[in-house]
Amino acid sequence: MLKKYALIYGYSAYAPVISEKTMRVHYDKHYTGYLNKANEELERLNISDDMNEIIENRLYEKSQKLKDNFGGYYNHSLFWYMISPPEEGSRKPLPNTERFINQDFGSFFTWKEAIAEQAKKRFGSGWVWWVFNPKTRKTEVINTPYQDFPEMEEYGGKIPLFGIDVWEHAYYLDYENMRERYVNNILLSLVNWDYVEERLNTVLQKYA
Ligand code: MN
């Protein structure tokens, strides 16, 4: 069985950027739904429940139900760690993160704009990601539709360092149709820079 990743700071810790109500629906209903359906499908197809193995061996391609629900499970499992409450941990990019933002985007402001732009470009449901591209050894900003994730072949097997859920269920209760404001508020107040740096360091160890 795929395990449920905890919402370590609780439902209300992200307010006012993301309300307790949104976090409850998002975690209890959407995330739990993806998790349960992914587990049902893994069992039915008799597939390994190792998350990394499923990604590396592209086992999610075995059925559309698995692709959608494993993707939903995986993306949200990352997302709960990629954001943190404003009073927890570093509130600015740590050294390697800062270096890559400056190298690949010029400045924090330009990086932020690139994310806002890709969030706007995603027509309908999906995600916006800051990713490491193992082929170029550079980072870039991309968006993926539905519950697709950057490691998929069609996106060039990139590794997510940070991401924002831009499905309406992630922001509509708090922001109605103002996706841009939601994205901007997350970028200014909720990025878990400690976790982003940790992910980048792991990637650099592997691809340096
Ligand atoms: Mn979501």
C-alpha cells in the first residue's frame, strides 16, 4: 500500500494564504481519494507499491485509472512538503537554490514571474513546477496538465524541486477565479525553502 504522507503542520497553519477549509477538503477528500484509488488499482493489477519503482519503471502507464490516481497521490505527497507555514524554517532561498535561481533566471523576481506565467498558461487543471533537467543540468519552469508529473517521458524526465497545484480545488474557496493571486501569495509566503534545498542537493549529488 502507498502510504499517506502527513500534513505535518496541520490544516490551519497555512492561513490566510490557504484557509483551513481548503486544506481540509484538499487533504481529506482529494488527496485521500487519489491515494485510495491508486492503492485499489495497484492491488487489482498486482503492481509494486514502491513509489520510486512505479515512477522509474513507468508502471503508472498500466492503466488510465492508475496514471490519474497515482499522479494525484504523488503530486500532492510532494506538495504537502513543498509548502510550509510562514513562521517555520527559512523564508528565503538557501545557498544552492539561490545559486540556481540566479544562474538560470537572473533573479528571484524573474524566477517568480516565470512561475506565475506558467501557472497562467496552464489552461484548466494542472500543476506548475520548478524542475531540474538532467540533460542540461539546468533548472526550468514547466506546467503539466491534470495529474501528470515532470518525471514522465513526455516532459523529458525532469525532477520537481518545487511545485504548485493550480487545480481549482486548490484555491477556489479562497480566491475564486484569481489563480494568479493564489500563486503569488504562495511564492511570497509559503515556499518550504528547506525542503527545496534538500531536493536540489539530492539531485546535485546524483547528477553533478
Ligand atoms: Mn489538488
